[in-house]
Amino acid sequence: MDCIFCSIISGDIPSKKVYEDENLYAFYDIEPAAPTHVLIVPKKHIASIMDLTEEDAPLVGGILLGIQKIAKELGLEENGFRVVNNMGQHGGQTVFHIHFHLIGGRQLFGMV
């Protein structure tokens, strides 16, 4: 499989890690949309939200709790932040490994 996020998770491609646990890897986006822009990626390769199964429910909950931990560590909870998931070509998904963008550090307007 040729997946850039799998290569980042395995360490084959360098990244600026923000958080890691047994199921998640989070790192700074190389093209940030705001002062803080972190990608949260499950270590399990799942192409998109549409490929999740019932057995992935604990993983999805873990992703949300991981986002919460990261937001707190980065000091985003007081002023707020945005969480984005792009699904499919029309949704703007460019890497087909499910991931979530944690964006903050400034006032956000409109859609990202």
C-alpha cells in the first residue's frame, strides 16, 4: 500500500509529532490553515469515514478524546477550535487515510 500517512506513522517520512498513543498519531500540517493546524490520524488504515465499521466505534471515540487532549495541550480550549474531516473527492479529501484537522489559534470564519 502506498499511503503517505502510513509512511509518516511508521517513521519512513519525517513529521513534527504532537501526540501519539497506541491507536493515534498526530502531527503538524506542513501547509497550515491557521497558527495551529494538527492532523490526527488513526494508525489503522481506513480510507474514509464511509469505510468505518461497527468494530471501529471505540477507535472513533478515541480519536475524539485524542483531539480533546491535544487541544488542551496546545491551549486551544479557551478560545475554541475547528475539527474538520474531508470525505471523498467532492469533500476535498486528498489523502485516502481517514484523518481529522484540528485548526485554531485565531478567529476562524467561513468554511475550511
